[in-house]
Amino acid sequence: MPFQNNDTQAHPFIKWVGGKSQLLEEVHKALPADMDTRRHLTYVEPFVGGGAVLFWILRQYPHIEHAIINDINPELICTYRAIKTDVELLITELQTIQTEYLSLGADSRKEYFLEKRALFNAKDNSGNTTSALFIFLNRTCFNGLFRVNAKGQFNVPHGRYANPRICDAENLRAVSRLLQKVDIHCGDFAETGCYAGCNTLYYLDPPYRPITSTSSFTSYYRYGFNDADQIRLRDFCDEISKVGSMFIASNSDPKSMHPEENFFDTIYSRYTIKRVSATRMINSKPDRRGCISEIMISNVANI
Ligand SMILES: C[S@@+](CC[C@H](N)C(=O)[O-])C[C@H]1O[C@@H](n2cnc3c(N)ncnc32)[C@H](O)[C@@H]1O
């Protein structure tokens, strides 16, 4: 069963807006036809976020010997590095936080959350403490969002879950094992262009282009991601394609709201574009969440 998750398999250790767990089947269909037998393939994910595709692909294709991940969010990348290099220390810190938090009543939990949020925003913690705080805040904040204000400060309120799982030690260890063959970078996606080559596959999942003025969520990082960045990403696809790399990219489908909108069809006119349906949970109003279509763009023949 290719799309099954269970506790012994590494899966995302945080909730992440735009997480691709529900699109894995579409990503699977878009992969090169010889994916099972291709040797020495390098896999690159320049917008790794919660890593739903990364973990799935590394589990599904264990013969991938080398992968590179990148994201512009420094605390997220610090957490990937802590899991890779010292997962037991991170587990110990998380277990302490979990025991303290779960022993408190509702009001005290909120106070505890706000204290930890202030500590996280002070940004003078060790790498492991930053990572433990990052996971704790993600597990206990409203909707598991990571959102920052213009000063780069995490500002999501407390979430009031009855019994949040703050430390999933078994999954963290499974993730750590998988990350041993992964190089971890923090920066702009364009910096991963140096890995392009004829046996490299990129999965590109940038912040989606907003399809309505209220659906926008590009605040993973304080500088956002605008149309100029989307065009910069298209240029990046052109550059990596020229040297023989394969790519699959995801984005929103502006046509699902505005049939006359041709932004992606125009900028990616020389590639294949496929429309797929996906359930997105980002709208804060439950009645507005539902199936919208998204696009997958690729230079791989079988998309
Ligand atoms: C749609 S999310 C990726 C979600 C991921 N595929 C998953 O399954 O969780 C987009 C990611 O791009 C990152 N990002 C935003 N601007 C970036 C940039 N210029 N370069 C690299 N990463 C960026 C964000 O921090 C965010 O994690």
C-alpha cells in the first residue's frame, strides 16, 4: 500500500500549511516512469516545509542514495538538523515540555504557551531548545499554523487541544534515520540550482499564489512570495531543465476561481500542466474549506 502511514514509518513531525499528504498519489503518478529502477538519482526539495513528499519518496524509493532539502524558514531547518544530528537530546527536551504542559489546567496552559512563545521569539536559544520550542508551539498553537509578523516573530495564538501529542519519540527516531542521507540547507530556493544535472529530480512546492484576496497564505516567512518570485521560480525551472534535470512543481489553480486567469498557463507554456483536485484546510472558516483544484507542472513526459 504505497500511501499508508503508520507509526514505524517516518512521517511529518509538524503540521504545515500547504502540506502535501493529500497529493501524494498525484505526485506518484507524475514521477518518471523508470523511478523504480533508476540508479544514483539525486532528489532535491527546495521548499521542503513539513516534508510530506520527502518522507514518502524516501520510504517508497529506498534506493535513492542522496537527497537535498532546503527551506527559507530558519527555525524549521534548525529542527530538521537537530533531528538528524541529536534526536535523543531533542526527545528529552520535548518530553520535559510535554510533562509540564499536560499537567496544567486550561488557563495555566495558555500562560505556559505564551511564555514559551516569547522565549522562542527571543531567538537566543541553543539549536535543540529552538527545535523543541518550535515543535511544542506547532503542536499546541491554533490550527498548527506557523505564521510570522513583519518582524519575523511567531504570532499564532494558543490552540486549546485536550491532549496534544507533543513528543512522538518513535516518529522522530524514524525521521532521524531517514535524514542520515539528506543534506539540509536554509536559504532561497535558487541556491539549490547547483545540484541540477541529468540524474536529478526536483519537487518544487512554493507558497501558493493566492487565488482570492482572502485565501492568501504566504506568511511562512516575513518577506512573502509574490508574482515576481513565481516568475523567478519559472526561470529556475528553465535553468535546471537545460542541464537535464526533471522537475515536478505544484501550485494553486487560479482558473478554479477565475476561468479567464492564465498566469501559470502563460508562464509555464512550454511544460505540461495538469489540474488535480485537493482538499485545502487553510481557510479559517470551516464552511469555506473544501475541494479546489491545484496544478502540477512538469517537464517529465508522463505527468
Ligand atoms: C507550500 S509550503 C511547502 C509544503 C511542503 N511540501 C509540505 O508537504 O509540507 C512552501 C514552503 O516554502 C518555504 N519558502 C517560502 N519562500 C521561500 C524561498 N524563497 N525559498 C525557499 N523556501 C521558501 C516556506 O517556508 C514553506 O515551508
